[in-house]
Amino acid sequence: ATDKGIALVDRDEDGVDRAFREDVLAGLHHDPKAIPARWFYDAEGSRLFEKITQVEEYYPTRSETEILGARGAEFAELIGPGRAVVEFGSGSSVKTPLLLEAIDPAAYVPLDISGDFLRESAAALGAKFPGLPVHPVEADFMRRVTLPGEVDKLGKLGFFPGSTIGNMVPRTAVDLLRSMRATLGADEGASPLLLIGMDLIKDRAVLEAAYDDAAGVTAAFNLNLVTRINRELGGTMPADAFAHEARWNDDLARIEMHLVATRAVAFEVSGQRFAMEEGETIHTENSHKFTPRTASLLLLAGGWTPLERWTDEQDRFSVILARA
Ligand code: AVI
């Protein structure tokens, strides 16, 4: 059985998502131009992301799934049965069942800002695990979230797969880890656990290919932001004047995605004018990569003590169990 939530998106009288407009306008006025990666995920962006997870060059999903599939017995031993699994983001049809099957939880609580995906994935999970109470919560998990009363008395395991933590700059990642502690009740004396996926630093060519696949799926994902801005914010950005770029920033240990202007362009968004020179970019995403030590340090800074760490056969990706 699943419960339903309440819509969260704040729209103006024309149906425009106010936060989207503010972020895009502020980002285009900023020097250098940058738009937060969360705006990739409209319906088409989410569909394209699913497609990315299946392209040959994009190893993170396969590597993490390998770890989750292979380490079930160890998860069961270290985590134990009867916890409420609180997933930050609506669950994936592949990874979440692997964890739930391994540890025999008492409830599953997916948290997501997008009600539609949340309800879809909660229903799918509910069908797969008929005896498991599923309580989806439509919420922005960057802040402390009040969990449903039904799971008050249960121990909690936070689950944050996918290396989504890597899409945040360290300051934001630490804020999120601290919010997770609060959401899971660590401040009230409970001892929650967190199982988190963190992608590893590796050969530059492997990293850049993962974010610039030959079939152009990641390029389409990045360029879909232009289409979304034009559709939702009355934009006039010429899609053919932008190209996808993925570059490894070695100082900051992250892949950066940019939309590069292939010629000088002028356009409007929400009635405001912008101009870009040839070669100027809009920075659309960071995907930070970690070493075992930087991963530990980030978790510790966020209030979590690493207990165990697993990698895939090729040492590309890590899954870490931590306690509050
Ligand atoms: C969702 N997130 C962890 C993905 C990543 O790898 O940073 C998003 C992505 N962007 C391009 N490809 C995948």
C-alpha cells in the first residue's frame, strides 16, 4: 500500500515554476553563466537520464548495481532487518530492490521533490514487495524532512545511491549530509545508518567518455535544458547555437558539463535579454569524483562516520556504509 503527497512546485499565474525562472535568470546574469543541474530533470530529461544509465560509456550505474548485487549478505549482517529504508530520491527499479531484498526492512520511505516519479516508483516497489509498507513523501530532501508517523519507532537506514552527492559542491554536500542526519533522527538520539554511492576518480579519458557518449545521449540530456528554457520560460535560445561539452576539472576533481555557444548569440528568456560570445559557456553540471579519503572526509564533515566501504571489480565506484 502507498500514501500520496501534496504538490510542492510553486507556480505563478501563468503556470511557470518560479524557482526555475529565478535560477535560470540569475544563472544567465552570472559571470560565468551557470544553471543548477537539478533543472535537467523535466519528463524528457528524466527519460534521457534513464537512457544515459544504459549507454556503454556510463559505468556508474552498472558498477554500483554490481556492488549492491554482490554484497547483499554483508549489508544484511551490518545493517540487520527491521529498519525503515529512507531513500533520498525516488528509487530506481534496479538498485532499490537489490537493497530491500538483502536486508529485509520493515518499511520503505522514498523522498522526492517530483510527485509523479515518486508515485510511479513507489507503486512499482509496492507491487514488487507486497508485504512491505511504502510511505512516499513529496519533499525537498535538501532540508530536514518530517518522516511519516508510521516509521517513528523503527531504526532508519538512509539510502542515497547514484553518486548524486557528487552533483553538489562540497559546501552543499555537507549541508545535505547534515540534513539527512536530522531527517533520520540522529539529533534525537537515534542511531541511523547511511548507505551512499560515491563515484571514484579514475582515468580522465574514462571519465570524459562517460559524460560524452558516442551515441550523443548525454549531449541530448544537456541540450534538453535549452529546449526546456524555451518552452517553459518563453526563451528564444537557438538550440543549434549550443554544443555539449564535458571536461574534467583536475583541481576540483569533477566532471563539468557546459553548453558552449558555437557562435555569438543573442536571445531572450522571460523577457530579459542575454548575449553570449562564441566559445562562452553555460556551466550546467558538476559531477565530483572521490578517493577513499576524500569520500571519508566529506562524510565526516557531514556528521557521518564511515564503517565499511565496497567497490566493484574494476574499482570504479564505491558504496559506503556510515553511522551518525
Ligand atoms: C545523477 N547524477 C549522479 C549523474 C552524474 O553522473 O553526475 C547525472 C549525469 N549527468 C550526466 N550524465 C549523468
